[in-house]
Amino acid sequence: MAVDLELSPKQKRAPGDACCEPVVYPDVERMHAERMSDVAKALSDPIRLQLVDVLRRHAGRVCVCELTPLFDVGQPTVSHHLKVLRRAGIVDSERQGLWAYYYVKPDALEELSAWLKI
């Protein structure tokens, strides 16, 4: 079966002109996209993902000394991962004397989770 195609000559467009119209536009506003990106980046490390899993399943706050034996890395590395998670707004901590007790912030993952369900 033969297909009859009509090809038009290639035309040069002016600098800055779009080559075609976008098929779809983003529904996520830039500010929300940046926030979800920060959360996704923080969760992109396997140890951080496991830390969040342990913290969200634990009933209450967890001391870093309880988390360290769960991983094949030292306490400074676990503390670094917790710091990254804190900066991303996923976990928070309370100090009691020398110890810091960590927990997952209640609504920290809702925005990313809701978007992923779309």
C-alpha cells in the first residue's frame, strides 16, 4: 500500500520563535515544583529513604543512637542524612540534654504524595 506524503520545504524561523506549540503545559506551579524537587532529592538516597521509613513507622521520637545500629555507616553519616532530611523539611528534631530525637513532620510528604497519585 502506497502512502502519498506531501512534504513542505524546511523554513528558517526567527531566533527565539518556538518551533511548535507545546502539547501540554505544567499544572505544577514553579514554587511547588521546587519544593517537591527538594523533597525528592532528599529521598533519593537509600539510607535517607530507610530513615524516613523507620521514623514514620515509629510511635514517637527516635534518638540517633537508636538509628545508627540499623545501618552499615557510622553515627556522623546517619546524622548527616538526618540533617539533609531536616533541611528538606521532612523530619524535625527535639533536643533533650545531649541527645536529639527525630520524627517525621506530619504533612511533610503529602504534597509529593498527592502529586504522584495523579
